[in-house]
Amino acid sequence: MADRYSAPALLAFGRALLERAGLPADKAAAVAEILLEADLLGHTTHGLQLLGPYLRELDRGQMTKEGQPETIRDSGAALTWDGRYLPGPWLVCRAIDLALERLKEHPAVSLAIGRSHHIACLAAYLLRATERGKIIILMTSDPAAAGVAPFGGRTPVYTPNPIAAGWPTDGEPVLLDVSTSVTTVGLNMRLNKLGQKLPGQWLLDSRGRPTDDPAELFAEPPGTILPLGGLEAGHKGFALGLLVEALTSALAGLGRADGPKRWSASVFLQLIDPEAFGGADRFRRETGWLAQACRRAEPVSPDAPVRLPGQAALARRRAALKDGVELAPMIMPALKEWAKKLGVDVPGAV
């Protein structure tokens, strides 16, 4: 059974490691908070598992430590930033704060960010908007990497390109975070290290044959990840993946055509104020009605009632804050090496 750690202790540990690695306090705090939030919600491949790789990027000078994003264009309700490879979680948190402020003057505010560093788990940002009664849409891609083949092909062209969104109801918010591919690189990396297989044939090997072996993704030549929908309906995931590319790299004007080599992210963020449309009360009335209708729907199995997107994640978050955060077995041993190198005390398990 994996060890559990108190959330405040993990947050302080993450902040200390990042500050010792050279990040200013405000940037270290944002990165540590978003990584922890991912683990609280159960997105364990994009939580503190990423802290070690982020520390390595800082050590190698591949993540920018100081400074601000460069504003390429600002028209009030729409902004474009060159993120200069600054920490992705800090950039996105800053973008959300700015969008929330500008919603006082605009019905919707959109930001496109090019050359951000990796932004971790998209779901970890959603409550920042929904708790304030706003709708949030967030997408990202990595123009320096390619692991997903276009539907009908076997050449990697783009990344899993997740889409996240959140909106308030008259109860808990609805929160979604889905890749436009069947699986993620992070899950394949974890299963490959553990010598385990995927639950289904979610990959193609380099010859285009379906496989459940994550090792094929890291072979030479490499295999590819199938678009969401797999072999039968992957044309839908392929289309969504291209949409993410258009709204992230293309809108930012910084993407694959530039041939980037560093681990990075292109980001699209939009916040919408329901009050500026049909009204916040009517919005919640409608989203609340639909949420209730879904929960009350007759389940296929009496033991498995319908759950709304984000419902299980929010339950996990409440439990983790109360009982401690369970980390995958390989995470803390890797972080202990960094703690030793940087002179940071390791938190004890609860």
C-alpha cells in the first residue's frame, strides 16, 4: 500500500525544492500548488510525479527562472503572450487572475500563450474559475513533441492535446479534463517502468499494428498513440486534436512550424462570465437541472449510478485533504534524491 502524506507538508516540500532549485518564491508556490492539486484530484501522472522532471529542467537551464511573459498583442478581451519558457503553472495561474480581472469589463476573455514551459494537469486550474461563478476552457499542446498519429496514419505528428473545462451549477461544478488521444505519454511512461500493459490496444507499433505494450511508444522507431475513439472512431479524436493545435500554437503564432526543441507548451485559455449572457442565476438553474437529470437517470447497473464529470475527482480531493495524499510508489524515492541534492527535509508519511 502506498504511503500517504499531508497536503500542507507536500506543498511546503514542493515549494522548498523549487526555491532551492532557483525559482523565485511566487513561481515556486504556483508550481507546487498546481502539482499537488493534480494529485488531490487523482490525476497522478501529472501531479508531483512531474516535480522531478521540472527540477531537472531547472538544473539544465531549460525552464526560465526569472522575468515575465512578453505581451505580443493585447486587445483587451484577447491577449497573446510569449511565455519565454517560464514555469507553465505560474503562467497559467497568472493568466487566469488577469482574465478574472478583465471579466469586469468584458463578457469573455481569451489568452493564447506560446513558448510556455509544461503546464501540468489542466484540471488543477478549473476551480480557480468555477468557484468564482465563471466558465473556464483550457487547452494545451507541446509543439516540440509528437506521439499521436493522425487517424489512418502511423507517423507521430502531434501530442495528446488535452481539453479541460469547468462550469458552476447549483451544487458542485462540472469539471472535465480529457485528452484527444486514447491515452497519455505520462501513463505509458509509468506503465513501461513498471513492466505493465495498457488496459486495451491504445497504441500502434511502428508498423501500424495495434498493441497494448507501452514499450512500443519508446522503441526505435517509436510507435504512436491512437486518437480518442481508437481504431473505430478515432476520426473524432483526430479532429479534436487538430482543433487544439489551432487554438493553442496557431493562435499564439508560435508552434510546430518554428521547429522548437525544448519541452514546452502552447496554451489556449478562455474565461466566460455567465452574467453577461443569460444571467448567472439562469445559467446555474439550467446547469443544475441538467446535472440533477443526469444523476437521476436510470443506471445500467444499480451498483454504478451516473456520475458527472469531476464528481469522483472532487470526492477524492476531499478525502485526500482529510486523510492524506497517496503518492504512486516511485514518486517519493525520486524526490528524496532531489531533496538530498538540494538540502531539503523530506516529509514523513502520515
